[in-house]
Amino acid sequence: MPELLRMPEVATGTSEAVLSSWSVSENASVTATEVIATVETAKAVVDVEAEADGVVLRLLVAPGTQVQSGTPIALMAGPDEQVADIDAELRDLGIVADPLALEVPEAATTPEPSPLHVEVPAPVTQASGDPKRVFASPLARRQAKEAGLAVEHITGTGPNGRIVRRDVESALSTASVSPPRETVGPATSSAWTDVPHSTVRRLIASRLTESKQQAPHFYVRGTAQVDRLLEMRRELNDDAQMHISVNDLVIKAVARAHVLVPALNVTWTPDAIRSYSAVDISVAVATDDGLVTPVLRSVQGMSVSTVARSVQDFVQRAKTGRLQQQELEGGSVTITNLGMFGTEEFAAILNPPQASILAVGAAGPEPVVVDGEIHVATCMHLTLSVDHRPVDGVAAAEWMRLFISLLEHPSRILA
């Protein structure tokens, strides 16, 4: 008997995602675990796999549609199953029409085929008087409407010129979405432009608000003299094919510190403190759409060059929106580095449910006292934000002491 393939919950706590594209066509045979569709969450791309061998009888959702978890997206049959009336099978399963039927704008008067496969575009009158059809995904239409953009003024880069989400976001980045408004008082004048929240920005705001409300933060600060660390980096880069950054060495030092102080290699759950045997570290990556934190797995066993190669791969794929959802999940600690922007010191908000996040500032020359004499050393300021529920202050202080010692005696990082 044919069965419905439903949109999975592609990320914990995520109730909807955009079905970006289909990898199969109707009547195509598929094998178990074969990728049949690509789904986009706010920060990642997820492949939807076939649950068993079979045949795709009907695709129920158009590419570019935002879909709730559990919504039917395709009708599947067994490998040798014969189905004479697909529409009847859909009715028997409670699908009487496209579960995500595309809206027909009021201006559209020409009847169109079923929205199951064909999107109904709005006619736009050209100078010649002939209507021009504008094809756009439902998500793109909604985003354009919220932003006050006319879809006929947006260039589509999807299949056959279809306007998709990235086209709307591109238009927003190059033009004001609402005219500046000016309020003039007796002695004051002000103007502003409203840019609607993107999906990524809403998600970031939600998670950080949740973190500050639920996780009691405390902060441990330290300063490391990193002249020897920088010298070792120069030596490594003299012979290495892969460029090693200061952040790569910091990542390795964090992994080593977590091995030495396992009380930090934990996360908080409602019923227990979960302790990990491997050290998985999230690395903050800035993109045009917002901050993402892909996770390096088992960093304690990686070489520095492997860390560097993995981080560069994450950065490249993050900027093109090709991170996989599983690459954004897990980890007990995040590293965020603003030193490259000249920021000397800052404190970061925890990435739940992780127990800590390390904020790394810029390394610069500072006066230090050694044996009663003033010298100049290259110093780096560090702030560890910690969730006080699973981690006590003494453990965090011991971690910071050992971490600074590793940065100041960098050969131990490679041990």
C-alpha cells in the first residue's frame, strides 16, 4: 500500500523548514537512504533520505515551500507495487489537495492547473500591455511582501528564473526596504530605515534570549603572554602546506584543557549533567546572514593541520549556506574570536545547552612585570562565560589557569 513521506524534524526545536529542491522526479525508483530532497533550516542544509526502497509516485510540495514538520511531502510505493489511481490513493490517505497549495494573488484571473506541481504567478502588465508571469516560491513571496518589495522588481536565480529566498535577501541587502521616515521637532531631527528580521536573525535572537534567561552566567577572565605561541605558529607555517592560524592553536589548547579538566566538558540537561569522553568544540563563523557555530568532533585527537583544514572548510561552506544540520549540533564549548577585528576583550553569551564559551581578544604588546622589572610582552585577553548549573567556579578557575599555561608553553598543546 502506498505511504506518505513526511517532512522530518530536521533540527531539535525546529518546527518548520524550507523544501529547497527535489533530487528525484515522479515515477523514479529510489533505494533506502538515497537522498530525495534537500531542506533548508535557518542555518543549514539537510538531506532528506528515502526510508525504504520504492517508487516516488507523487511529489506533494513545490520547491521553495516552507513546510511544517510532519507534513506529507511525497507519496511512495513499494518497488514492485502497481498503483492505478494515484489521486484515489491520496484521497484514501486524507490528502484531497496539495497540503501546501500555493496562494493565488487576487490579481491573477487566468485559471491554472493544480497547484500540486505548478505555481500560479501573478500577471504583471508590461509596457506593451502583455502580461508577464512572475514565478516565485511562496516563501519568497511572503518575505518580499513583509519587506515591502514587489516581486516583479526582483531578479530570480532559481530554476527557469524562479524567484527564491536568496533573491529576496539579495534585494534587501542592496536596497532600502522602506523609505526613511523623518520626524522633525522643535530642535531635533531623526530618520531611520526598517529592515525586516531574517529567519537567521530571529533564530539568533530567540536562542540568545533563552540562554540569558535560563542559564545563570558567570565569567572567568585571564591574560596570556603569547610570544612563544606566535613564534611556534611561525615555525609551523614555514613548512606546512596548510596555513595555521592563532585560532587553530587556541582550539587545540581548549581541547587539551578540557581533557585536563573534564568538569568543563559537560552540558546541562533537565535530568542530569552530561559528561563527554571526546572534546567537541563549536567554532563561531560570521556570515552575511548571521553567526553560525559548526562543531569540530574529537578535537583532542586532531593534529593542528587537521584542525586548520576543517575550520577552513567550515568557513567556506558556511558562507555559501552549505553546512549540514548535524554539523551544527553538539559540542560542550564554543570559541568566538574577535581579536582579528582589533577587539581587545569581550564576554560572550552561552550557546545552549553548552556549558561554556570562550571569548578571544586581540594579541598586542603590553607592559608586564617580571622579577620586579617591566618588560613588553604580547598579551591576549580571554573571557570564559560559564553556565553555573553544571560547572562550579573552582573548576572554571582551574580550567583558565591550565589554559593560560598551555598558551604560554605551546609545545604542550601538540602533546
